[in-house]
Amino acid sequence: MAEAGQEAEDGSVSLEADTLRYSVGGALVWELPIESVRVIGELTTDGGPWSDDHFLVFVVAGHPPLFHEVPVEGAPSTTLLNALSYRLGAPLVLGLVNRTDFASRVMWPPQLTDHDLFRFHPEPRSGGLWSRAMDALVPMLSHALTEEVVHYAEQADSSI
């Protein structure tokens, strides 16, 4: 396979032969051997429309497993998703496109499709009364892989 990719505002992700590559401003940020990917999913946040709020997520083998996020940007992502779908032998369909809140789901492997990818929890701001008021009105959330995804990624042999 020559190359399939998506252009983000300042970055691009591509599938070249057996490697996923993510670059920003022409500089390589990370690259992953495709066989190390155990789970593919998507994540949305409440950051839009002023910042990226929809991401592809690649969970890689490890103890604990690690994940890499890439902004999803419009129609060009179809090329990358089609190339990955072909490689995986399973459809990869974005299901959180119109979400404006924190949400996540697994897209692959099929046995985990539509399960939660992340769990979200509030992260209190430091400071006084104003910070507590902001936490009550607009809580900051952080995310971590669900136990189900961690267990799968630690146990799974890659089928890519």
C-alpha cells in the first residue's frame, strides 16, 4: 500500500506500508508499527468549535498499554479509514461525528466495537473560591482507558 492519509490543521497522519505516521508542521511526532496497534477508537471533547474536539485513537501494546490521539478533520479522514478498514478486514466508521461533549467508543476490534474506550473523571483546578466555582460550572475532565480496553490490549495478539 503506498500511502493513505489525512491532513489536520497543522498535522497529518498516514499509513505507509506497515507504519502509521503522525507529523505536525512537517516534523514527525510519532510512528507506530501497525502490528503494535491493539485497539482503534474515537474520542470527542467539548473543545469545539475553537479547537480540535474529535480524535482517532490508536491503543498500542504494552503494560500498561499506551494510546496516541490524532485530530479528525473532515472528508480526508475517509482515505485513512478506508485504508485501515481494508488492512483490518473490518469497517471503521466514525460514530461520534456530531457529539459536542466528552464521549468515546471503540471502532476496532469487532468484539469491542461500540464499547467505551475511555472513562472520564473530573480534575479539580487548584486555587480558591473562583476555581471551585469554575469546577462546579465547567468541570475539567481527564480520561483514561477503560479496564476492558486495558485488559484486551495487554492480552491480545495483534491480528492486524
